[in-house]
Amino acid sequence: MPDLHADPHLPAGLDAGTVVSLDDTDEIDTDVLIIGSGMGGGTLAWALRESGARVLVVERGGFLPREPENSQPEEMYLKGRYKNAGLWYDGRTGEPFEPGAYYWVGGNTKFYGASLPRFRRSDFVEVKHQEGRTRAWPFSYDDLEPFYSQVERLFDVHGQIGEDPTEPPHSSPYPFPPLAHEPTVERFADSLRSQGLHPFHTPNALNVLTQADRVAVTTADGCPDNTGMKSEAENKVVLPALRDGVKIMVQTEVTRLLTSPDGRRVIAAEARHQGRTIRINATRVALAAGAVNSAALLLRSATRAQPYGLGNSSGLLGRNYMVHNSTFFVGVNPLRTNTTKWQKTLGINDFYEAGDGTPYPLGNLQMLGKLQAPMLKPARSWAPMQALKFMSGRSLDIYLTSEDLPSRDNRVRVDGERILIDWTPTNVSAHHELVRRVTKMVRKAGYPLIFKQQMGIATNSHMCGTAVAGHDPADSVLDASCRSHDIENLWLADASFFPSSAALNPALTIAANALRIAPSVAAGLPT
Ligand SMILES: Cc1cc2nc3c(=O)[nH]c(=O)nc-3n(C[C@H](O)[C@H](O)[C@H](O)COP(=O)(O)OP(=O)(O)OC[C@H]3O[C@@H](n4cnc5c(N)ncnc54)[C@H](O)[C@@H]3O)c2cc1C
């Protein structure tokens, strides 16, 4: 197997042969093939690094260059420097859109805001919402709890137990104390407390110690970070796994899975590699290409025996696509500047679950890293940059999320190479009520001008649910260990398995689940 070290962006310290290139053969064998190196695939690779099995990660993107432009919002938001997912299509209208997906080693975590909350106990059971019900998970919060603690250590999560009334029990404290609020956020927290609410320090995987550190990562919620202070999948799990013997093929897109004649096993994957089609023979396959691409790959791998997609005897593959109802919410006080560098330190879950005065769950409030003028420009192209600078220098920037309920009609479809998304938001009235309540509280906190924008089909960075896990093969795609009910050596290790979306950031749960299912993926392999 020849080695490729031609990638100029290859991180230092990898052994020769770790990044695999097929120059003189079109075929390669492995014990475990992991497709996708994001939060799910990367964490699974890390968990299997000492299993004794040959583990190969195949990633369609390359290593993201480490360069000054990483933290320049003009490059990210105005020039689209790192956008490489092409176009997906609204299945209802046929309109193309640029998805919130990125194809690089580390997946979407290269761009994420590193907010890493645990889902609440109530997120694992069926809950009645204003416009429907969530689906119960086939395992409980307690089953996942030890893995949450492990990921919090792996990703150096900073947080504080005991401030948020919805916080579920932890078997160990956060490894690092919470990130302190900067003065503007502290003042907001004081106002919220005086309004009878319970603001808490959000769990965050940003290793900042000083204000200078915060200046250096001020754009890291949305942009890549070249300081190493943001824990993401590439630096915390993929590179450590590669240093411990896992191999990776980059710029290699898996296009189809091939099955045994009886359709019960995946025997190989076909992939595009250096302009040609190669074959990767694998004993076990873990698909972690992100909730949309994983479903799309299985749908495209249909055979005469499985004409509606691999592992789709339930008819649910691609369905139950969820993304959260979300709103960017900005409060402005023209007389008060906001010099905060890392604002993503505060959250509120007072309306997360039903209770007094809240008949149905409404969702979560969290702060955004810190909005800057170039980030606002794409949504307000008519506004002069100077006006946007004035506004973002005085704004309190908030992200509101409510649960998007599972629906068979919200789904991923494929049409040849094209990805189609059918999505009609669900549970919208609950989201509007959350926005109403937050409008009142932000005005009371001294921000009279409110600007808000509810996100549409293109804001799908929290995508999940396209291959739901459950106990009943007639009503789910995967079993409780995220293995296909139909195909005995196929697991899904990304957000596809989520039976419901919760209303919190998903990445910690994706990673904890990857650790949870790792023993099932490795069981019985040669060690
Ligand atoms: C701007 C932004 C901010 C976010 N902020 C947060 C946050 O603060 N907290 C949080 O919890 N979450 C956040 N998220 C979401 C979080 O990043 C995702 O939920 C998480 O990364 C999903 O993990 P995954 O393993 O399902 O997929 P991904 O991390 O997207 O990984 C999928 C990988 O598969 C690769 N791939 C796709 N198709 C193929 C193929 N056919 N062959 C080979 N490889 C393939 C992709 O290139 C990618 O590397 C944010 C996302 C974005 C975009």
C-alpha cells in the first residue's frame, strides 16, 4: 500500500503510511471501514484505535489548511472560502440551496461553536409537545451517562453543574471550570436572575485562559480555529487515532455500498479516489457521513433485492429528517457597546420542559460566539457595512432552538447525484412562543431594538434522524446499538440515529453514542 504525503496541509507528526493512497492498485482491505471523519466517525475511530483491528477512515474532504484566513469572517461569510458541499435541493420547490455542511477532516466540527451540552433526561423518552410527540430512544440517559463523562474529558469541556434546573445527574464533574461571562453577558445574567430566571454557564469546549485567548478565537463559532484552543473532532479524536495506528484516506468519496448475494452483509464500498473508482473490502462498516449523506449513500446503494435503499425494510430510511427550529435573535441598545470577545457562555433552559406557566416544552436559549458585521452581511445584503458594524458593536446575539418533531414527510431523497430535502418545519407555535418570551426578557434587560430571523432549509447544521434507532424493526432503521436491523455488519455512527432532535446542540451526544456503540462494532474482530 503506497503512502501519500503530498497533501500540503497534512498535520505534522503522522507516521508514513497513515494517510493511505492507492497508486498501483484499485482495491484495499480493512477490518473496520468508517465513512466520514466528523464528530461521529472521528470519535468511533478514536474508540477503536487500540482494538487490534485494522481501522480505515475514508473522508471525502481533505485536511483543512491552517492559515490566517481561518479566523477572518470576510473569508468565511463573504467569499465562502471553505464551502465545498455544493448544492442540495428543496424537494418541494426544486430550488437549490447551499447546505450548512462542510467536507473536511473533522467534519462540521471544524466550524462549530463548541457548545457541548448533554441532552436532558426528558429527551430520551416520548414527550408531548404542542404540535405532536417526540419518539422515545431505545436507551436511556443513564445508559449514555458514562460516555458523556468520557467525551467531556476527551474534549476538555468547561462547565458548571447545578445552575440549570434541567441538568441531569453527572457521575463526574466537568474537567474544567466554566468559562466566565464577560461584563456585558454578566450584566445580562444579572437581569435574567432578577426576572426570576436561571441563567447558567453553558458547557463549552474552548480552552481559553486569558482575554487575549478570547480575542484569538472570537470568530470560532462559525469559522475554523487555527490556534488549537477549540476542541473539535480533528484535533481531539481523529489525529490522536491516526497517531495510534488508525489509517485514513482523504479526498475519497464513498459512492456506493456493495452487499453479499443474500443482502445481509456489506462486503465492500466503492469510492472515488484520485479520479478513479476504487473498492474497499471491509468486514464491518460504520457509516458516519452526516445525517443527510449517510441516508443518501444507503438510498443510492439500492439493489434489485433492496430497491428502496440498503437496510430500508422499515421504509423509514431518509425519513424523520430533523434540524431544530432556530432563530437568530439580536437585541441592540444603541447607547451601550458590547466588547465581548467570546459571548457563548450563557444559556437558559427555564422553558425547556413543561412546567408552571409553560404547558409544553419551548426550547433553549444560548448566546452566539459574537456576531460581526461580515457575518450579518449575507442576510442583510442591502445594509451598508458601516451600519452593520455599528449594530454588531452594540448587539447581544442569541440563538434560540426549539425541538423539530419527527415526521415521515420530512425526508432526504436522491435523484442520481442530487440530494433533495423535503422539509416543513414542525412545532412552530412553540418556537414562536419562545421568541415572544425572549423578546420580553431582552427588552427588560435594556435592549429596546430587536432583530430576529427564523432559519430556513439551508440552516441544517443540526441535521439528524434519517435512520432512527429503535427496538421494533418495523418502526426503525437501526437497533439500540445503531446496527442496521437488516444488515448484520453495518452501523450508523453519526446523528442519523437520533429518534428525536431534542432542542440542544447535538455534537456531545453524537460522540458519546459513538463511544457507546464502539464495543458492538469491534466485537469478534481479530485483535
Ligand atoms: C457553523 C456550525 C456551528 C455548530 N455549532 C455547534 C455547537 O456549538 N455545538 C454542537 O453540538 N454542534 C454544533 N454544530 C453541529 C455539529 O457540528 C454537528 O452536529 C456534528 O459535527 C455532526 O456530526 P456527524 O458525525 O453527524 O457529521 P459531520 O461532523 O458533519 O461529519 C460527516 C463527515 O462525513 C464526510 N462525508 C460525507 N459524505 C461522505 C462520503 N460519501 N464519503 C466519505 N466521507 C463523507 C464529510 O466530509 C464529513 O467530514 C455546528 C455546526 C455548524 C456547521
